Amino acid sequence: MRIAARRLISFLGLLVLNAQAALAYPETERLDVFFDAPWRTVRDYVPVLVFTPQISSPTALNPARLTEIQITAFDVRSRESVRILFHDRIDEADQTTCTGSDGSTHEVSIIDPDGHERQTLSPSEKTTDFWHYVVRIPTECLGIPGLDELPGVQHIRGVAIASNGDEFERVMRVVVEPNAGLPKFSPLDRHYDIHVHTIAEQTASKLNDVNSARKAFGGPIAMLVEAAYALGMLDVQLNAGNWSDFRNKIATTDHNAFFSGGDFDAGNAPGFGPTSTTDGKRGEFEWYRNHLGAMGGEEITLSGRGQVVASGVPRYGSHLLSYDAPHFEGPWHGGDIDMVDILSTELNFDLGSVGIDADDFEPHFHATGSHNPNDLRSVLAEMQRGGGFGYAAHPFSSIGGWHSDDFRFGLGYPPFRPADKSAIQVDASGREFIFKGSQVWNGKADFVTSASLKDDGLTSQAARQRDPFSGAQPEQLFVGRPNWDSDMKKTMARYYDHVRDGLAFSFQDSPNRRFIRKVYASAGTDAHGDFNYEISVPSTVLFFISEDFERAINGIPFLEFSFDPEQLSKNSNAFGRVRTYALASDKSLAPGEFVGASNQPGPFQPTAPPPQPLAGEHSNGGSQNDPNVLAYEEGNTVLTDGPICMFHLDANCRLNSSGDDLSWHDQRCEFENADGAIGGAGHFDGGRTALVPRDLENGVSGITAQTVWKGGNQYFYKANDSSSMAFTLNRIGGGRVFGFISPPSGEEGVKNQFDLGSLAVSNRNYRASALQLVGKRGRGIEKSYCITNPIWTAPYTISVINQPEKCPFEPGELKVSIKFGISMETSISDPCPEEGCHANPEFPNSYGGAQVSVQQLDASGNSAGQTISLSDRKWFANNLVQGGIIDDANLVATNTEMIACGPRGWDSEKRKRDSGKVSYAIYVTDLYDTNLNRLNNIGDTISVRSNMPSSQGQRPDAQDTPTEAQQPTPSGD
């Protein structure tokens, strides 16, 4: 019976593991020793990690220790080490200097897990589990004269020997570009890898417990900071425990199970590093939060099945990346796993076929998993109380993906539309959505092992001798995968569905009060260490890589049960290869602000701070204290694996919508104002939305965009990258992505403008839309992308009711109707001499509501002279032609004083000179949406005949005075 039970458990391990997601560093049956280095450095050194997450086997009486560590420059052509860079030996002399290619000598330094400088191994030092140090190799010592010159691609080889004779080897590839940095539009901006796992990813649970989160090891915190600094993601170097210097500058998202205790996991603090003195549970989580701020987050496993997939994995659960939120106690799985039920119902496996009675299964195997208390409703409710925000982690993956019902609940889409602003999808202030969007880009495997292309794995020996670059082990050799972006494109298409469904959002208590529910995209690598490349095994629950699977069936001790070694794989995904670029410098942009002329070098630079918004630009918890965290929360971000790009939208190329210089220039169409910007801001993210004209005018929308881009694929070193950038501007609206154009990209770093034509024009039903800029640079295996979050647009129309044929306009004669595709703030109090006379108490006393005014155009089509207010203003609903009502979306304004004829000579309808026509610009300003977010000023023009001889005064003859215009009704168009 005992042997049969072991057969079953081994078989079960195979089935479960084959069905789960791949992660790394892999945990092997014997010793685990890793070398690692960032895939690129822009500094004068390369940090090389030496890490022993498990140096003793589970049954060892005398644990092994490291006795020798060597780092060399490596030639992938000859497959030989060509120069020793560092040598640390217990019993012999060490080498802590290296020789540059020019013969110069350079010091090699070592730092401990807290960033203090340290010496080489001492004879008494115990390199026990989770021991590590980082060696800083000067880049001057790299390079092979005449072959691999500096700067350029270099290779480093690490070799470690343990006291039991085991040897570990890894070859790493590093792009060396000192002082190159990562592309930025401003020093204020920041690159994040928003999905990263650290040394917290380890457990002390017994192997025969299904709750044991035997996942892959994560990277030490010191190396995470060192790698981020080497890549250019951080500007501050690790030095003597200066952890708070990295607050909100780097993200961590360890699985919540590893911070949990009790039945969920026997959490353990790592034996080395800044968290070694914590309890390995909630206290460890609090260290990350206290030192790394809001971005010290976690990856929460939600209860339930998650996305139902072909593999039949039951109750794996979906994952939520949470930031600035409380810790959630819970298991690694979706809860209540029953292995006997899995075998019989999910995997169609009969226990009797191996001679096992179901009643005898539990004594050999803790087969029932703990209940997971973290259903999405409970998590959102706790985040409502405790603060924070979240993104769905890899939500469209085949395993661990999100079920559509969870998405719709988190986003508040039917049939889960929130009752009101106190619903659990909304934060405690009643002004912010908690669930922000999806991590649609999860890593980049543009190179995979040749074995992977054949759907084969690698033997466990490949976990010890890792070299995918030289071809010494052909099955390990990296092979290019030019279609690596196919998965990313598929997930982006799924993301568009969520964007589309949020274009007309409302709460149940006010179903006609419409606004846009913005959904954001983010990107990260899901790196578990993996600073150079990823070594993957299935995300284990129980078992280790085994050199001989048959030993598990033939009665070896239970603690060494193993799974099939053919699960090991490698690919080129690594920390920082896929990033989310936060646009902190763009956060201060006011609606309609001038951001610089086109055909000039970028970046965009706001010319002045924005006016104080009536709705405070605040957000959840502590994230409001860091503009880049706030930019990430509010989708002011760009997804990238190399280049960055951004754009702004000018809603009317003939209107200077700046509040300080409001004017009209009818002959000139050019990008001038940032009426719309990437992502959101303010209450319910309604800020940065562009109000755009609904209809074409003579086949032209007058909507223009200004773009700029920088950078390329940093994984391939090129002294002069001549590859081109190709832009696509997608429009998301209606039932699909139903529009796109391919605008010119212009030169790198130079702002370029283009007309959107009909792309941004709405349909007849005032439907909002979203515009997303996608840039692709290079081709084939070298292609790289920048993908912005959208700029959302809401349509409007301006019309004159019973437009007079002649001027001047008597009081009450000029009646202008402005209709919107979203509900607006309807405060009107003009004048407002006493406190509290305005309709909305959140507004300061000086706000008198939306303003409508007219200004004459001169004979050249430019605004000139006095601006006259249409001060009689009333708000109505916008009744839609195709059914439905938008509350507070129709403003009607009427003049209360006579408006004189202006200079003759310009026809704004035909945009040409006409001595018999008089034209006026109509301005609509001080606009706020229903959630009190400031929006851009808008405008239009009208032309009439003059009723006055050019030699006479301005008052018309009595017989030419028009009748009073018809009072409008909210019947729409």
C-alpha cells in the first residue's frame, strides 16, 4: 500500500504541475546555487549575484557550503573563459582586481545583502540557505579586443563549487552601454517593472501539504535594486542599507501566500537581507510597504476557479496586483482544493487503477486545501476601507487568467453595475475606482531554447549548467522567435473590449448621468529573479526537479518525491525588459495648455502650472504623494520594451483653447493646445478627457494630434540605430476597434503633428471613444513597441437655434445650444456675491458655471475686439436620436444684450473672404464634467449677412429686426 501511495502522489504531482504556470528561479531536488546579472548596464560596472537559496538538501545531516566562486569574461565562439574577473576561494588566494582590455587594473568590490561593502568568503562563513552577495565587476574589464569591443554585447561566466563537490555554472549576456540610460521625456518620469517577485518567495511548509506554496524562488532585494540601477530604472545606488531612497521608485509584487501564516503557509523570513529580522509573514510585508512605499505591493490570489481553460486546472484562482493596499492573508490557490475530486472529475483518473482506496489517500497526502477568503468582492471591500488600487495580473493567460464575471464585477459593468458611489468598486472617498485595469503585457520571450520549439523540456542538469548562448549544449541554445508579440496582440484585443464597455458608464441610482469608466493597461515581466534570462519550471505546489523520476516511484523517502525533469525551459524574459513608463512630467498639464510647437525637439514641457482644479487632484492613500505612482494609478503611462512615445490631442485646430489666450484663427489649422492627454486624473479619472466635435465640417474634423518618440530596442546594441518607427492610432468605440490611421512618426525626439480626419468623429448617438497610439520600431526579432494608454474623447455639437440671417443680434435673438456625450456640471450662478449661492457646495464661491460668449472675426478670420457673454444659460438633458437620455448634457445660452455687427469681409462657413459676410467665434469655457473634472474649452463659428451699410452705424432698421427665437426643448436632434 505504501509503494502504491507513493506512485499516486508522484503521478498526481505530474498532473498538477503540468497544468500550472511557469516561473523561476527553479527549486531543484539537491542544492540550488544561482549566478545572475542584469541583461544590460548603463553604469561603469555589472552587478553579478551569487545566491544560494537552498544549499542543503532536505535530508542532509551535514549541509554543504560554497568553497569557490569564480567570475570570468567568456567567449561564446570558443566556449571558453578568456579572463578571470573575480575569484573567491576558501583555501587559496583570492583575486579581487581585474584587468581592462588596455592593460589597466581595476578594483572589484563586493556588497552584502544590505549594500555594505564586504570581504571575500572567510573560512568560518556559512553559506546557508538564502545566503548571497553581489560582485560589482568594472565594465572596463569586459570585452575581447578585436572581437567583442566596448560598448557592446559581452558575456560573463560564473562558476561555483560546493563542499560536496557539486558544481554550478551560468553564462550571462550583458549589453554594456555606459551612460546610455533609458529613454525619458523628462527626468521626472520613471520606468517601472510593475510585476516582480523577490526573496520573500519561499516557505517552510511540509511538502505533503497542498497549501505549501512551493513556487520558484524570487530575487534578493539587494540584487533587485542593483539591477534596476544598472538598467537605468533607478538613479540612486544601493549603499549601506539606504532602502528608503527607493520608496515608490521600484515595484515588488510577491504572492500574498508568502506573507501569510496559519493554515495558508508556514511563512519564513529569509536568513539574509533586510527582511531577515521580520516574522516572514505580515511583518515581512510591512517592511516592503514601509521602505518601498505604495509600490511595495503584492500579488493576491483570488478565490475561485479563475478563467476556465482547456487544461482543466480547478480552482487555481485569478491574480490581482495590489498597491498601497493592506495585506491579504490567503493560500496560493483558489481555495478548497480536493485532490481526490481533481483526479476523478477533472483529470479522469481512477484511484483504483493504482490500487488506492480514496479513504486511504488523506493519511499519505494532505489533499484538501484551505478555504481562500479573498473573493474579489471581499478584497475590494477591504481596499475600500484600507486604501489602495489594483490591476489584474496577466488576466488573459490560459492559466491564472480572469473569468469574465470577475472582470465585469471589478469594473462595475452589467450585470454588476454599482448602485451608487458608495459601492465597493469605489474607494472610501466616493470619488475613485479601486480596480484600475489589466496587466496586458506579461514578459517578453523573443528567444527560447531550441528544445522549447520542439515542445520539449530540458533535463535538470540544465538547471546547473546554464548556457543558452554558446551552443555547448544544443538543446539549451537560444533561438529567435520573431512572432513573440502574437500573444501580446491577442491580450490587447481583449483589453479593447473592456475599454469599449466603459465608454458609457453610470450608477444605478442615476442611470442617465453618463460618464466614461476608464480602464488602463500596464506591463511587467513577472520576473522571479530572472535578471538575465528566465529559467522556468511549472509553478510548483509540492515537488522538486529530479535527476531520475523513477526513484520517486520506486520507494525513495517521501520528502524527495519529484516531478518529471522535462519541465525545465529557458527564455529571454528578464526583469526590466518590459516596463510601464510613468509620465509624472505630464501630470501638471492643464486642459488646453500649450505644449510646444510641432517640428521642434521634444519633450513636451508644460509652460505653467495648471489652475487649481475645483475637484481636487487627489487619489487613494499614499500614492498621492508621489507623482509617478499617481501616474501609474491613473493610467498616465506607456507600455514599452524599448522605445517610449506619447501624444496629445488638440480638439480644434483653429481654436486656441488656452484660458489665458482664448482666440480663433480661421485660416490657420495647426496643433496648439493639449485638450486631451493620456489616461485620466481627478474624480473617477475624468480629467484629461478631450471634448471633441461630433461631426465633420466639409469632410474635416479639425482634430489634430502631436506625437513624440524616443529610444529603441535596448536588448540589441547598435551604435547607430537607423530603424524606423511606425505609428498606428487606434480608435476604440462601438462594438470593436473600428478605426485606425497610420500617421507619420517623424524623427526621433521631434514633435510631429497630424490631422485625425474622421477617426475621432463620433457617431450620431454621441458615443465616447478612446484613441491609443501604438509605435513599432524595427522588424523581425529586433522589433520593439511603445503602446500608450488611450486618450478618451467625448463628443459635442454647437449649433444656433433658428440662426438669424443678419446682424446685429438683439437681446434674446442669438440662442446657442451645446450638446455633450457625457453629463456635465450644471452649476450656474452669475453673479455670485454671497457665499453658498452656487448650486454645488464643492465649488468655490467664484465659480459661476459654464460660460458661453461670442467674439467678432476680422476680415482675415482672426478673433478681434470685445468678447460678449451669452449670460442667460440653462441646462437640459440631451435626448438622443437613437434612444436614451444623457442627463445634464445640453447647455442653451442666450444673449441678454445687443451684439453689434463686426467687420465685414470674412465668411467662416466657407473660410474665405466675402465682403457681405460678418463672422463670429462662439466660445464655451469653464466646463466641468459631472464628477467635477475640468475639461477643455471648446468653440465654433457662425456667419451672417450684415444688415448695416458699411458707412452707417450699428443699429439695424426696425423692419429688419428678427423675431424672438424659439425656446429650445430637450428633444435632442
